[in-house]
Amino acid sequence: MLVLIFDDNLLTSASLLTQLQSAGHEAISASTVAEARRAVPRRPDAILINLMASSFEPPALIQQLLKEPAMHGAQVIGFCGHLDELRKTSALKAGCHHIISNAQAHKQLAVTLKGLGLGT
């Protein structure tokens, strides 16, 4: 499975990449859609977005990604604190397919993705 990660925190991105790679998945981190277009070898199966990012607007990014032909069909998964209803609602309205908690993203990402029907 190929997962594209959008997160403006380098430590978090590195942790997510390591988790996914340790579970046998391909993972690529990007900070812009243009960077993702250049870096991603094929359509990702999942796109993981930090909904708490401050260097980009997650809802706008979600909408832009869903319009990208190279990203068509990928499942968009946002993550944030479990009490942050405004960010969750905004992401879902923008077209996000799933919202997971920070704990699910940071401690059991591969298991969580499998539970969503992604990965093996």
C-alpha cells in the first residue's frame, strides 16, 4: 500500500513514515500538491493529512487533492485531537473520507488503516 502524508511537523512525518515502512508499506511525505505530484510514483491508496497543520489549510488541501487526476480514488484520512469537532467537520465537508485520532495515527497507524479496509 502507498500512503501519501501531509504534515508540517517533520518529527511527526518521520514517525508516521517509519511506522508505515516498518509495517511493509510505502510512504511518502509531501508539503504541497506539486511536491506530491513529483514524488508519488503512482496513485496512493491513502492520503494522510494532519488536520492541525498550520502551514497549509487542511480543508483546502483536501479539496485540491480530490480534484487531482493522479490522486483520484485515494482514501483521504485526516487526523487530529478527538475533541476538535470544528476541524473534523470542516475536513468531512471538504471531502475527507475518514477521521482518526492523533493516538490512532501516532501509535497504531497500520492497524488503523487495516481497520478502515486499507492495506493488508
